[in-house]
Amino acid sequence: MSNPSSRVGTVFLVGAGPGDPDLLTLRAARLVMNARVLVHDGLVDPAILAMAPKGCRMISVAKQRSRHTMRQEEINALLVREALAGNDVVRLKGGDPFVFGRGGEEAEDCFAAGVPVQVVPGVSAAMGAAASAMIPLTHRESASIVSFVAGQCKGLTDQNWAGLAGVGRTLVIYMGVATADAIAEKLMADGLAPDMPVAVIENAARPQMRVLRGALAGLGSLVSDNKVKSPALIVIGEVAGRGDMMELKQVLEACQ
Ligand code: SAH
């Protein structure tokens, strides 16, 4: 890839939200619709990818928990290479690029190579799931603290989550499906009540969304009995046990 003009392209780290294209920001939509080089991961909904113009070069760097098609360093190097070749790059990520999105690593490597970066925030899965499942993350009667944690990372048991969950708090767990059982054990060992309400939201903000509710002690079986698959979020706290507003919403919508 020669770059006779020695123009350096910009890397746009763009949040694609939780799925529904309507949840893109206007800036994200504009960038996708004008993209010439688009690098995306596996969580980006096909309907959003379909918004890219004809002739746009689409590069998938889809990752799955146990299978990395491209290592993170290779993705960073790809972004740098494209930008140094003079191309603006739209790097589309599910949710928000700076929430469990490795956007920080990509930005650091770009800056280190002299490549300008712009970040376009997106609706992170926690917000998308809360809205679609009608589970407020805060509520004056139930929670005034919200924490986001990663349930699948090195040394889950060594992580200190003490104080993040409990009465008056909401804990949102990303990437927690595979370790749901261990997560429940860990939280109960930290003193959380076994009957603390939990909700599992699979495919939030997508037509095939499922919302499952239960109690902390049964979280592992809630996930395994229902064969919950990624992407799914786990919400732990009193907010998950408040009246089922989703049901009320559906009843009202059916009456209209
Ligand atoms: N940057 C993303 C998170 C990437 S980590 C964001 O801000 O949303 C990937 C995890 O996000 C998944 O394992 C899942 O826990 C969660 N996730 C992403 N999209 C989701 C969706 N539509 N429904 C439920 N969870 C989702």
C-alpha cells in the first residue's frame, strides 16, 4: 500500500450500539454511510454493516471467546497500516468503544504511530439492555450505584467485587454467561443474599431478545437451563426484581 501523498488517514473508533441501527448516533451513521474502509468486530449487527456504501472495503476481525480470528495486536497494526496508507478507517465496535471494547488499546497504538484518532461513543449494552428489558439501572427506591464488570477475564476469582453488589446497588456483568455459576458463588461468598434478584438479557435491542429473571442462587441454572448464548448481560440487584414493566408495556401496546 503506497502512499504517494503521504496523507495520514484518521481512525474513527465508532460505537455501533447494541444492535438496532436506530440506536446509532447520527455521527456514527454518517461515518458508516460514507466509509471507504470499515473494520468491524462480530457484535456489529448485519443491518448496520448493510448501511456502508457500495465499494466500501469491509474487513471483519470477529472474535469469539475461544477463537480469535485476529489477535488484538494485529488489529491495531491493521488500523495503523491503513491510516498510514492514507485511508480514513471506520473501526466499528459493538456498544461503546471504551466500555470493554479494547478501544483504548487501539487508540494508544494509533497515537504511538502518529495516526489521529476520533472516538464516537455508542449505546453500551448495559443501557441498551436496560431500555429494552425495562429494567432501570438506577431507581430512587432501589439503586443509586451502578457498576459494570467483566465476567470473563483472567482470574475471575481473584477480582475484588466486594461492595459492588448488594442492597441499593446494581451490578451489570458483561461477558458473564460462561461463568454465571462461578459469578453467583463468588458474590454469595462475598455475602450477597441468595435471593437477590437477577436478570439475564440475551440479544438486547434485537428482535430475538430474551429476558430471564430469577434469584442469585439460581443464576447458573437460569443460564444453562435456558441455553443462554452470548451476547447476554447479567443484571444483579433490586432493580431486577421490581415489577415486570416489560409485561405491562406489552399489554399496553397490545391495547393500542
Ligand atoms: N463495547 C461493548 C461491550 C463488548 S464486550 C458495549 O459497550 O456494549 C461483549 C459483551 O457485551 C457481551 O459478552 C455481552 O455481555 C455484552 N453485549 C453486547 N451486545 C449485547 C446485546 N445486544 N445484548 C446483551 N449483551 C450484549
